[in-house]
Amino acid sequence: MPIRHCIVHLIDKKPDGSPAVLHARDNELAASDAIENLLADLNDNYNAKQGKAWGYFHGESGAYPFSGWLKQYLNDEQGFTAFSRTAVEHLQKLMEESNLSTGGHVLFAHYQQGMTEYLAIALLHHSDGVAVNAELDVTPSRHLDLGQLHLAARINLSEWKNNLNSKQYISFIKGKNGKKVSEYFRDFIGCQEGVDGPGETRTLLKAFSDFVESEDLPEESAREKTQTLVDYATSQTKMGEPVGLEELSSLIDEERPKAFYDHIRNKDYGLSPEIPADKRTLNQFRRFTGRAEGLSISFEAHLLGSKVEYDEEAGTLIIKGLPTQLIDQLKRRAE
């Protein structure tokens, strides 16, 4: 992961309402294993975060100046340190206006993964702990707690520059239950939501269920293809990458690699060629299965509570919306 530029500033702001104090670094951080490890851990924790949203920049304005400063930096009109200093001063101002926010170390990192360039921005906090030193004494220790990552964003610089119609080149942590504490950070980036990750994922899963039904696949084959979809989408989510519909289609059916992709296009589900998968929605799509004494039951987890009701005390399932094929068999049996 080549790191082009990286810098950390500190905004000291207490929750008691006192003014925020900026401690800005004068030059960017030199390359080191520690920086590499920090960014790798940051990416891992960021990718694992649920509740992220995807979007794009507001038009540049006095209220949303960040994209203009970023453009100046990328056009070599100002250096990385100057860009980060201007941006963090703006963040300090917004932080002071927010009574819900506290300070922290602000990381700016311009790096590359494969052929894609990214800018990551994160507000980092410390946790207190203990360590054993060289003399085997137990001493107090402070470390960056990346597991408590609540305010962070990642900008796909390559897509922003090369795809003018994209509405998903920025991802950011939305915050649980839409907490207002994250709104000032989103305004700092100047980002508006453009893609509904959970909604897009639900649409993809609906398209897949329709595809499996239209193909009248055997249960074992349907289960394998479901697992392929979930595994691929989960893997992409862990890497912070979108789900490519053509690539997914080729994995689902190697003999007919375009079959699922053509199904999506022909039925006009309105999905983009690449969508950001939502981890929580994917987990709900996993299947419950069971066999006993000639009975085989299998259904997708997201149907529980809607088409499938479970009575734990009675040990029964109520299934609504039976497949037409099964209903026809039952009718013939009753005749």
C-alpha cells in the first residue's frame, strides 16, 4: 500500500464547552513501518464498520469548501501539508460549533491500493492501558484505539477524477441511529448521500432470489450459489471495495457467466454496475436449513418474521406464500 503523504494534527477540545485548540504539525510524516501498520489497521477497522454511507461532494461553496481545497492539492496548486492545515482549521471551527463533539488526532492519508488512489480522513482517540517495559515493570500505556472509530471518511480520488457521474466515490461512517454527532464531520467533508447501501443490497438480493426462482434450480445448487454471492460480497466489503455485478455473475455460474447479469439488466432492477454492499443486510440473507425424518426445510434468514414465523415455545414454523409448484403437488395429492 504505497503511502504518498500522511500527516496527523491534534484538536484539543474538552466536552465542557471550552474552546477547541489546534496543535498543527508543520510537516508530513516520514515513511515508516509504524505508519504503514497504522494505515493498514485503520483500513481494516474502517472496512469492518457497519452503518457506513456512500455519496458525493456538494457543489463547492462557502458552506462546503473542502472539495475546492482538495482539488487545489491534486492540481499541485498547494502542498499536502498546507491542504491538511487549511482543512483541519475548518474542522476545528465546525467542531467548536458542535456541542456534541470532542477533539482528537486528525489523520490525513493519501495512499494507493492497486491502481486506485484514496484519501482517508479519520478522527482518532486514545485508550489507557498497561504495558510491561524492558525492566519487566508494569507501566501505564496509551495507544490509539482504532476499534472505537466513529468519525472517518474515505474518498476514492481516482473515481472522483475519472467518473463525473458517480455518486458513490465517498464513503463515511454514518453513525448509529443517525446520531447528530457525525453530522458536522459529514458537513466538513461536504458530502451528500448518493447511494443507499442497504437498499441497493436488498435489491441485489431480491434480483438473485428472482433469478434462482426463474431458473428452477435444485435446492443444493441454489444453496451453493447463495453462498457464492454472500462470500464474494462479504469479501468485497472487508476490502472496502464495491460488488461488481459482472464479476459476481461469472462467479455464480461459470458455465453461463452472463446469465445473472443479463437477468438484472432485462428486469431493470435499477442497479448500478457496481454497488456498495451492506454487511448487516448480507448477514440477514444467510439460510436456515434442517433435515429430519423425510422433512427438508431451507429458507433465507431475511424471511424470518415475514414469510416465515417461528414459535419457539410450540417448536413450529408457519410458512406463508408457498411456492406454486408445491401448492400444485398438494392439490393433486388431495384430489
